[in-house]
Amino acid sequence: MAIETKLPRGRATFTVVDVPRDEDLYKCVHCGLCLNVCPTYTELLVEPESPRGRIALMKAVSEGRLEMTPRVVSHWELCLQCRACEAICPSGVPYGRLMEHTRAQLHQTGRFTLKQRLVNRVMLRLLLPHQGRLRFLMGLLRLYQRSGLQWLVRKSRVLVLIPGPLKSIEAQSPTAAKRFFGPSAQVFPARDQKRARVAVLSGCIMPLVHANAMDATVRVLQRNGCEVVAPKGQGCCGALNAHGGDLEMARQMARRNIDVFLAANVDSVVVNSAGCGAAMKEYGELLRDDPAYHEKATRLAKMTCDVTEYLVKLPFQPPKAALKRRVTYQDACHLAHAQRIKAQPRQVLASIPGVEFVEMADSDRCCGAAGVYSYVHTDMAQRLLKSKVAAAAATRAEVVTTANPGCAMHIQAGLKRSGVDAEMRYVVELLDEAYRAEEA
């Protein structure tokens, strides 16, 4: 429920719903600490592509000194919303919220570029809120990929006849899982003594692309004394809608999940996707003006944990079987910067006997995936991906681990294209593999 407020004069270019708040805008003191951690600024070295510069543009529009011209909008669009600036900011500027509210203005006034509007319309309105449609589409994609038709299409070079945006979508299409994971009435019993009852977020993309990671998450939780449910009725967390400025749809999606998870009678909601976990932990803020849901949203936010965060807090049982692997880790932006979780994934990896862990240079620098960003701003996404792949290759790791589906798909494609012999896995998948090796 968005609350409309009367705005002071001079704000003619901002609407009255979900306006960037003055208390957020004027926290920035322009110290410049954000510059060296901002991926777009370090690539382009121009002030408007920095958090400080983008906030200056927001202030200028808010004060009526500047119109939301296409040039101004382009600087806001190019932001990855990785929130690295937010994590380092000494003034506590809530940059993620500022950018979401600014993009809400672009969404409401139709000032996004045509390409961004098209992607937002298809992904954020027609697909993500409707899991049936998404599953049907991914089922067709699985058939296209596994039947050999994709190989034939790419071999025939027919793709050169397809318009650029569609060609980009085909080239970046994820590999559909052999079997989809999904919400159900099934209860997965705890192994040995029951320590907790938890729910897992199935979400939207994870169960269709990385079903193995979902299965691994359930098994790991069971192994550590958790009774696990994936309650029916849940859906996409709404993170991408919020990032894209479609806050009203994000609120609708949040309300659905709040109702489902609070009715599930669980101690915690465990999430294995960094972006989803960050979004759910901020449901209270998203629904701050909704008197019917604010308290419930805040309650669910406090129950939400990343899977590595939850395991360390339990604490989990270290595996006994050894995995002889050289492993590195890519910090997913919304785990490292939004949730401020960096140590726990490394603690899980360090607990696995035989794992040789090697730190990746700039492991918490955005890989360029950023939700739908790589489809809209392909050039910048590929520049960032090239750096990430080079950093991963320099570790000579056999396995690159992460904690977010967008990162996993984007980096896996980059590794394959660059001929780097390394597989992409979730941290929880390696822990599950070690547990299962104990029973082999």
C-alpha cells in the first residue's frame, strides 16, 4: 500500500508515490569513499556513474533544478544496485532504497528506455509473479535445449537473422534443470534428533535452474536436525520487481509470501539465494506504510536467514569425508553488501576436509549479472564478467562457489566462453556432497 503525500514546490518531475525521501537523500556528504567500490565508476571513471553522482542527480531532480531527461535516466539505469557503496558508507546512506524509489519514479512516468521497459514488462509483470507461466516457459526451454534443437539452431547460424535483443536473450538463456524443485505439502523429516522446524524459500528461478542446489539445501538442513517444509502458495520474493521500481507489484508478492510462511508454523525461513534473502529481510521497510502487513512483514524479516548464516548459527556438524578440491568463492553482492554476510560461507567451506580454499581477488566486486541487468546493459555486464572470470581463473580453482542464481549462471557462462576449466557450485552443494560421501 503506497501512501501519497503532498510534495513541496519544485518537485514537478517526481510523482507523489514512493518518492526518494529527504532524510535519505541528504545523508550523503559527498566524501567519495563510494567511488573505489562502485563497479560502474571504476570502469568508466565519470562522476555521474558513481553513487555520489547519482545521488546528486536525484537531489537536483527532487529540488526541481533538473528534469528527468533521457541522459539523466541513463545514469540511474546503469547502476547495478550491488550496494557495495552502502556497505562502505560512513554516513549510512541507504543507497539501495534510494535507487529503488528513484526507479519507481521512472516506472510510474514511463521514462525508462524502451529496452528496459520491454524487459521489465515481460520479466517483472508477465513472468515472475506467475509461477505457472514461468514453469511452462522453462519446460519449453528444457525441451529446446535437451532435444538438440538449440544445438541445431546455433550451428545453423539462423540466429544472425534474429533482432539483437532476442538474440541476446537466447544467448544468455539459462540451462533448465532436468527436474524442477517446487513447493509441496511434503514434510522432510530431520535426521536423528529434531532441533528445529524450518521452511525453505523455493522462489522463482532457483527451482527451475538450480534444482540440485535446492535439493542439497533440504538434505543439509535435514542432516543438521531440521524438519524442512517448502510450503505451497509461496512465490517469487519480489526482489527484481523492487530493484526495477515496480514497488507495488513487489509488495503484492511480499504479502503472499508473508501469509504463507507465517502460517507454516516454522522457527526460521532459510533462503539459499542472496538476492531473495536480502529482499525478504527488508519486507518490513517495503511494507512500512501498510498497517495490515507492516508488523507481520517485520516478523518474517527477522525469521529469514541465509542458509550459511543459519548453519553457522545452529551450529552445523562438520562433515567427516574429504573432498579433494581446490575451491574459490565469489561473494554475491546481496549477501556481502546488503546482508553483510561474508564470513559464514567461508566457515562452511573451511569445515570440509580436503578442500583447498583460495581467495579470489576482488571477490565482492559485482560480476555484472544483477538480475535483468545483463539483458539490458550487456556491454557493461560483459566488462564486469570478464574481470570476474579472470580473477577466478587466476586462483586455478577447480570449483568456483557462490550463493546466488544470477551470479552462478552469469559466471558459469563466462567460464565456459573463456575456456576456463572450472565448475560453478553453491557453497551448500559442496557441504551436501561431503555429507553424502560419508555414507558412500
